[in-house]
Amino acid sequence: MSVTAQARMAAASTSAVTTAAAATAEPLIACENLVRIYQTADVEVQALQGLDLHVAAGTMVAIVGASGSGKSTLLGILSGLDAPTAGAARVGSWDLVSMSASDRLAYRRSSVGFVWQQTARNLVPYLSAQRNVELPMGLNGARSRVRADRARDLLASLGLADKAGRRPGELSGGEQQRVAIGVALANEPAVVFADEPTGELDTATGDEVFAAFRRVNAERGTTVVIVTHDAAVSDQVQRTVAIRDGRTSSEVLRSTSVDEFGEAQVTAREFAVLDRAGRLQLPAGYRQALGLEKRVRLELESDHVGVWPEDDGAQAGGER
Ligand code: ADP
Ligand code: MG
């Protein structure tokens, strides 16, 4: 029965993302059954428990989930800072599990950019915005003229042309995060990862920073993976992936179409994520509404799978 459900889900999700042309191509980011166990003195924490995630090139994905659900752990692995305990993780042609230390460094310098929540972690405090953006290019061997021109262009495109000479301490939190986006983009990475980049900002400023990420995605085609706990923010992207207990649990896909009056209409559809073993998570609201717990009865229909409470009348034939 999982085959039918999977096929249907695949068909449904393809229809919902017709705006993302890359959806059918090989994903840029592929995580399969990712496990990360932290060993501390006396306890073992399973931060990721078999997480699957595929992201198509050129898309922007928001990752949401309660505190402690494993979002930062996932981003740490994807950005090459941390290695998984088990499972597979690939970004482009880079295998994040088996890559050597020198590959890891090259990957971090040239293929990906990062923006962290703590504004101070993103920028060097004693360098101007211009110098901060030039810094990663210098590490990559770019010539000073190229660095200067490119940093100026990047800052201008982020609305910071007149702030290039200021140090982080002379910029607002939102401006600092936009400079950080410039730093992340300095070496023209395929992907930018951002871990709650608006978490320390007020709503209006956070919206501005988020808008900058959206422009980067739309205008440069950079793939953006952004962790946020802000539902209003995640409503603005094509795809929102929810992580729960170290696994991807559900996804919302949004597509935009133009209606008969020429108005853009956004359609949002929610999907449960089915893993390779056929597991899926029923939303808490559904479980409560029908009193579903411990065991449920499944039935394969021609075009869907039914789920019933265990003691649902006489025909509960699925007892095990
Ligand atoms: P999120 O970013 O979604 O809040 P994290 O990925 O930071 O979640 O954490 C997931 C789980 O792993 C949490 O239970 C957290 O306490 C634990 N954890 C994270 N980092 C470490 C670490 N370095 N050592 C031990 N446990 C950790
Ligand atoms: Mg976190």
C-alpha cells in the first residue's frame, strides 16, 4: 500500500510545484536517512533520527520546527561543520559524509555560504562592511580589484551602497544581517544556508532581511535553505519543510497562478512526508479528532489509503 501512497504523493507534489522547473531534475541537496547522535558524558541524544530531505537547485526552502527538533544539527551537517553519525548527505557533487578535510575546507569556502542567527558570528567586528564582504574572496585568491568591485556590487544589490565603509557596530541588526548575506554570497556559492537569521531582529527588520534572501534566490538563482520559527516568514516561500523529532514530518508547497482577473493566487497544499520504510506521521489534530492511537486499521482503496481507529465497528479485520 505504501507504493500507491508514494506514487500518489509524488504525483500530487509534482503538480503543486509546476513553478519550480527544477523539481524533476537531480536534487542539488540530498539527505537520506540522516542520523546524528550526540554522545555526552552520560546520555545519548538522537538529534536526527533518519531524516530525508531533497532540495532542487534554484529553489528556496524554509525549515521549521520546535526548538530541539534538529534544525541546527541538520544545517551544521549541510554546511560541512559537522558530520552525521549515519546516513547519506550530498550537496552537488560533494559527498558530505566521506569528504576529506581539505575537500571540506574547499566546500565551505567555495560552494556554500552561511548566515547565522547571532549577528556577531557573521561579521568581523573591526572590518568595514566592504572588507567583510571582500574577506572570503581573498581566502579564495581573488585579486584585490576584483574583490573590491564585487563587494561593492553585492552591497549595492543588498541596499547597502551608502553603508560600505561602516563597521558592524555602526550598523543596525538588519543591516548587519544583510552584510552577512553579502559575505555568504562573496564566492558565488550554489547554496546559502541560514539558521534563524532573523531570530534576533524585530518583525519589520526581520521581514527586510527575509526579503533580501528572497531577492537573492529570485535574481541570482542561488538555492536558499533557511531555518526559521516564524510562520509568517515561512508562508512566503514555495516550500516549507517541518522537522519533528529529527525527521521531516510534513511539507507545505505553494504555487502561484494568475486567475481570470489577472490577480496572482497562491495555492498552499500540505503533504505528509513518507520515508523509505513507508513511515509517515499523522498530524496530532487528526489523531485526536478520531482517537487514533497505538494501532490503526489501514485499507487500500483504488486511489487512497484509509486509516481507521483500531476498534472501529465489527469489520475491524486488521487485528494483529
Ligand atoms: P534546533 O536547532 O531545532 O533547536 P538542535 O539541532 O540544536 O535543534 O538540537 C537537536 C537536539 O540535539 C536537542 O535535543 C539538543 O539538545 C541536542 N544537541 C544539539 N547540539 C548538541 C551537542 N553539541 N551536544 C549534545 N546535544 C546536542
Ligand atoms: Mg537551532
